Amino acid sequence: EKGGYEHFMLKEIYEEPKAVRDTISPRLKDDDVVIEELGMTDEEIRSIRKIDIVACGSASHVGMTAKYVIESMARIPVEVDVASEFRYREPIYEDNMLVIIISQSGETADSLAALRDAKNHGVRTLGIVNVVGSSIAREADNVMYTWAGPEISVATTKAYSAQLAAMYLLSMKFAKVRGMLTDEEFAQLRSDLIQLPDQIESLFGMKEKIQKFANRYLAAGHMFFIGRGIDYAIAMEGSLKLKEISYIHSEAYAAGELKHGTISLIEDGTLVVAVATQEKLYPKTISNIVEVKTRGAFVMALTNLGHTDIEKNADYVIYIPKTSQYFTNSLAIIPLQLFGYYVSVGRGLDVDKPRNLAKSVTVE
Ligand code: M6R
């Protein structure tokens, strides 16, 4: 069933363009986003005062990205919590609030408990779920499915990408209804979104290059992933992907936080993966690259096509194709998924079933 691939994870990475396309295309019309499952009138969308996104693991990194996207594009305040914190922290529920639960399996115990808590307080809930008919899909007031198809590998890849796509659509819908996007801006976002699947596919061409690079780090003791804004969310996901399947310790840091402690861990040759796709933050992230380089780090940078100047400061550069600043996670994550994959393969580990982990965490 691996369709000729050595592991489900690689097969599922190759299914990402389709997962994103299938999630987007039924909902993206010429001049609007139509999400019937949302079950909200334009009036109700306009009255949303606050959004809480609740999820676990990779799905919470989608939530982090969505916070940046929704706040900037639709100007609605967004909080993001991991479900195991949210449910015990006595969240403040308000009128006209929306709780969004993101879950591939739809069975994650803490996410389900958070959903029930919100419902018990009379708050409207929306599930972004991959498995049709799962508990979260059944219990949420409304459910917007990600159409990634069955995901077998414990490390999520295509479901993650489909979740991002769903959140972009939601953000565009909210922004449009609330009058935050001009027709031109909407048209540009729409065309960037439509291009994403092909752009993801084009990144698979780097597979061999990334495998070669990964092979240099099979014995690494630890690594760092840094970035700002959406790039920080990408760093979080890149780091999780690596550690869950390669068992190499890694940490993701908001780049500006480095000098508040972590930079003392940088030694000669420590690998720092620096994500710099956000144009506004680019010069700031470059300063952080210089800081870690000065302390001996080896820097692998991920940035947008055209930023060849980064080669002055980074040791190894991966370029991603041009897209909207809101959507770069969908492209930058592909090389990072491949990197984690090849480190795991190179170390001879059980890529699809890493030790101590389960595909769906149904215990609290
Ligand atoms: O099924 P869910 O999306 O609710 O699962 C959430 C996490 O357990 C999951 O994303 C986990 O972090 C992945 N193994 C990461 O690759």
C-alpha cells in the first residue's frame, strides 16, 4: 500500500499537493470563498469578537500560523492554546467568540475535552478535522473537513498542509466579509493559493540535495530552528518533525529570544536552521543569523527566491518560490519535512512508527 515508496511518510509528502488542492478547490470561487459547512451568516462572521484556536502538536503549529494570518488579514484577535493547557486554565469565554479545534484524527483526548468544555459554556465551536465522522467532527457545532485522505505515518505531513490551507480559506472568508480585503487583494491571494500545490510539487526536486545535507548531521547532538512571526511557527514544526522521527534533540526559538539564554548553547558547528520568509522581518532575522554565526554555528537558511544576499551570512541556503507572505509556511515546511525524514532514514530508524508515539493520542 506504500505505492512504491519506502515509507508512508514519503508517500504522504508526495500527496501534499493533492491534499492542498482538494481542500482548496471546492471552496474557492472566482470572487469569494464559500464554506457552507461553516454554518455562519455574514452577520455572524462580522460579529465575531475573538477566536480561540485549540489543538495539539503539529495542529497547534497550524494554529500559531493561523493566528498571525487571521490577525493581520481579518483583524480579529486570536489566541492559540495547546489543548492540555486550555482545558485546565479556566479560559475566559465571551459572547460572540469562536473556538476552533484543529485535529487530523478527530480523536485526540485533550482536544475533544477542550471542545466539550467550550460547548458546555455555550460557545460556538468549529472543528477542522481530517477523519470523517470522528468524535470531534461529530461533536463540534460545525465541521470543515481537510481533504487529505487517510494519513498513516505518525509524523503528520499532508494533513498538516491541508490544515494550513483550510485556515487560509477561513481567514480570507472572514477578511472579505469584514471588509478587510480589496477586490485586488482578494484576487492576488486567490491566485497565490491556487498556485500553492504546483509550487509544493516543485520543491520535491530538492530531495537528493536535502538527503545529502541530512546525511552530514546523522550524529548531531542537538540542533536549533529559529524564525520570527510565521517563520517561528514554521521553525516549531520543523523542529518537532525532526525530533519525533530522528530522536535528535532540537529546539525551536523565536529568533529574537536567542540572546535571552539559548545562544549560550551554540558551539562550533552547531546546526541552526534559520527560517526567513517574512519580508518585513528579514533584516531582523539576518541579524540573528550573524549572531549565531559569530558563535560558530553552521547556518542553514530558508528564504524566498531572490534573496541571494543571504549567502553572505548563511552557510547553506534553500530557496522557496514566491507566494503571499501569509502562505510561506506551506512551502518552507516541505524541505524541513524532507530533512527530518532523511535524518531518520540515514539513522536507520522506524520512520513511520517512531518509538513511544501513537498516531492518535486518545489518552489524556
Ligand atoms: O490527530 P491530531 O491532529 O489531533 O494530533 C495532534 C498531534 O498528536 C499530532 O499532530 C502530532 O504532534 C504529530 N505526530 C506530529 O507529527
